[in-house]
Amino acid sequence: MLYSIVETAKANRLKPEAYLQYLFEQLPQLPNLQDATALEKPAPWSPALPITCRLF
């Protein structure tokens, strides 16, 4: 599963280490992981991701 997350991050032009750190910090704070819309913000294609996760 971790490999899939890293490869998806790479495919979406993200820094895998920064993206994983962001996920580990943000996912525990999400109110309801059963709600699919709650997972939209941390998705690797989300425009809401911080700049620090993106490759330039």
C-alpha cells in the first residue's frame, strides 16, 4: 500500500517524502474517514495540497 501511495505521488509530480509527512499529519485529524469527500483534500491530485509537497 505504501509503495502505491509513493508511486501515485510521483505520478502527480509530488515529493513523496513531503507528501507522506503531510498525510501522516493530516489523516488523523480528518473527522470521518468513511466519508469519501473527507479524503478529497489530501488526495495527490488535489489543488488544496501545500506547495511544500509539489515538485517544480
